[in-house]
Amino acid sequence: MTGETPPSCFSVGLPPPSAVANPAASMTIRPRRFGLGLLAITVAMLLAAINYGNNLIFLLAFVVIALMVNSAWQGWRSLKNLRVIGAHVPMRPAFEAGQLLVDFDSRLDLPAVDLTCLNPPSIGLIDTEAQTTTAVLTPGQTSRATCPLAPAPRGYLPLPEILLSTHYPLGLWTIRRRVSLAGGQWVHPAPVEGRQRPHEARQADAEGTLQSEGDPTRLRAYQPGDPFRHIVFRHFAKTGKLVSRTPEAKTSTVRPTVINYADFRGTREQRLSAMTASLLEHVDHGRPWQLILPGKPSIEARSEEGQRQARRRALQQLARFGRRADADGFDRIDWTAEDHP
């Protein structure tokens, strides 16, 4: 059973804040080398003060300890109060790197934070190391950061976890916080031309065929200037009134190109990639099209106004075709059985 396309606001635009941030976040704190060195010096100062009974060294040691504790507390508090108010991954082709756009709201004096995207292992990503980027924050204002994403196979996939880290304020500690994001990301098949195009008969029937409509025998009262051959003299002989035969204006309509899964050849991924390439080509040129996948409702776009919405629904349908959904509604990816187009 394939998973149905769930409603999601992450495919276009930024979602509302309530749909993004997950309150459950784990935080850790570890001393850095500089902090460990300062701690070792402080311990030596305390031992010296105890050995020599020097109150001044005692005072300096306790001042350093208080400074380290205060530094840890300020960094912990600032990172804990950093809010993720928006997250968005633009829809992208399979096996191409992406970007996670994250909006932050910092109410405290936290100047910057390091951002790393941790993709769930269930996606089965290509072996790539997670990249870290630095987000510059402005207290009291919304700040946006971009986090690179590794290439992924097609499907409706969960959003990655965000690992936030900071050394604020004195660089003595490394404070980390993991934030889980609600929603998912869309990865459609890579647009690759198929090795064999659709059948010539179906293609000729689908592309650019004009249909003529109208009744050529409609009659109306004669008007000066009507062609002589359009005057119906038989009607004049019966009624004594001149009438003209006026064909209705022929309305020409272009039949949409049928992008049918059954018309393509190759493996499933090759067919879907070829269909995606054909779909995007028709959308770019503003030509009408109709997408047909087995067991799925057809999607059709005839006018330019409906192209954008139909394109998004068609790419989502292509992304999820043949996938099985897990308990959370995301697609299960069997990377060992995955074939590249």
C-alpha cells in the first residue's frame, strides 16, 4: 500500500510557528580546551592557597570559579531561549543537495550560533558528512540561516534534526542543543530524459491536435455585405425573407499531452524520471498536460493559471509513487533496492 500525499505546508512558503518547533530538545554542555586549562590552573591555585594559607590566592581562585559557572549559565540560558520559528526545505530533485531555511528569534544577547543538520538514518542518504554553518543573530529580531542538506532519494521525507551549538560568552564551554522539527520535505524524481519516448501513435494524438466546434448551418437575418454564397434562397422562396448562413466561430482547443506511466520504458525510477522531465518541459513552455500514474487520480493542467498548483501536486505524486509510508506518514526508503535513473 502506497502512502497518500499528506497535507503539508513545508512544500511551499514558510509554515506558521506552531507547526515547526518541537518543545522536546536535549541540551549538553562540555568544557573546551581553554576551559579545561583554566580549571587546572584554578585547582593549582586552590592547592597553593591551602598549602601557604594565602587568602588572596583563595579570592582569585573563587573569582575564576564564579566566572566559569556564570559563563556556563549564561550560555545555557541563551541557547535554551533561542526559538526556531520557521523551517522550510524547497522541493528539489532526487540525488541533489538541498538547503534548509531556518528562522530564529533570539531575545537574549546571543550573537551567533553554529547550525548542523542531522538527517534521520531512515532516509538512507548517500555517504556525506554533515556540514556546519554559522547563523548570525540579532537580539529582538528574526534571523534566517541556511543549512546544507545532503542528497536524498525521492519521496516525502522527515525534516532533519537541528544541532545548535555555541561557545557564548567566553568560549570556555561548548553548549549543544538538539531541536526536532515537525513536518516533512519533498524530493521529486530527478528529471532525466527516457531512453524511449512514448508511442508515436499516442504522442501524435496527444500533442497539438486541434478540435473544431460550431454549427455551420446557423441562420440569421441578411445584412448588407454578406457573401452571396451564404444567402439561403430556399428560405426566401418560402417566407419572403432574406437570411444568411453564418458559420459559428471555430474554437480551437489543444488537447493536453498525456504523460502516462504505461507509455514509458525502463525501470520504475527511469520511468518516473522521464515523466518528470516531460512534465517540467511542458510547464516551462506553458503547454497543457495530463499526468497518469497507475492507481492514482490523473492530474491535468490546461490553463496557465492552474499550472503552478497542478505542477506541485504532480511532482508530489511522482515523488511518492510506489513508496510505503511508515507510522508517521513518511516514506520508507529501501536504499539497497533503490535504482538510479
